[in-house]
Amino acid sequence: MILDLREFETFPAHKSLEADPASLAVDFEGVRRVDKLQLDLTIQKAGEEHYCQGQVKAVVSLECSRCLTEFSRELVNDTDFIVCTKEQYESHQEAIDSEDYVLLKGSDLMADVSDIVRQAVILAVGIMPVCRKDCRGLCPQCGLNLNEGSCDCKNEKIDPRWEGLKDLPGLEQEKPRE
Ligand SMILES: [Zn+2]
Ligand SMILES: [Zn+2]
């Protein structure tokens, strides 16, 4: 996903980039596929640096961490970054805090924003995505998807290691919140 800064003559400039999903694989647990990806940018120039405020819009196919079925989700996330050369980046290393930088290769004004867009997608996915908040997951014994039906397995709600503790007073409030 390449941002060509030569095409802008006046600033702030606006640009919408669409990625070829096949070329932008996101290697992150739970992400099976990126189906659609768009980056909307507002670009401001300060000196030789380009300040970009972006919004990533993606449609991704995820695997539910509980029931393992595939589901599709639309994600939106903001991503702000500065495009500059390696020399510029190193010259104000001291002042660099939480800013994200995309470095230009050599002297041409082409910035590869793939990594920063990937990051934004990953942050929006989060860890252990679920197909829906109340997904019931799979039966640990027979593997049936409990969203689609119920089985006859007797699944102990209490971990056997805690069995002896369940009658102790004071544990009533320890129920997991959901
Ligand atoms: Zn699920
Ligand atoms: Zn079962």
C-alpha cells in the first residue's frame, strides 16, 4: 500500500487509498482474511515532513475464539503518522515519543504504509475476537457448536480442582462477570 506524496501540490491534501487485500495479509491470531481495506488520509506538510491523519476501514474475516466459526466484521480505526526520511527521523529522535513514523526510502516520495495500516487493523480486532458477545463456544467433550444446539454431555461448570472449595463460605461473589 503505497502513498505517493508527489501527487499533492496543496495542503492539507486528502487521499483515499484502497488496498488489494491479497497483498495485505494480516498475520494475527484470529484473522483469517482481509476482504476489504481502505485508508482515508488528510495530509499536512510541515517543512519536509508530512503529517498524516488517517482512518482505516476494513472488512475482515475472523475466527471466533470460542466456537471457531468464521465471521465477518467491519472495523474502523484511526491511525496518525508522520512520513519523513530516515535522516529527518534521526535528527529529532530526542523528541520522539508516541508518534508513529513511516520512513521514506531514499529520496523518492513514496511511502509504504502497509505496516501502519496492518497495525491499525490488528488493534481494532483485539485479542480473542468473538462472533457475538454471548457466543456459547464448543462443547469441550464432543465439540458441538453450542450456539447451534445442545448435547448430552455433562460438562462440569466447576473445574474439578476447585471442587472441594465450592462449599466454602464467601465464594458466592466470585462468579465470573460477563
Ligand atoms: Zn463464536
Ligand atoms: Zn457435548
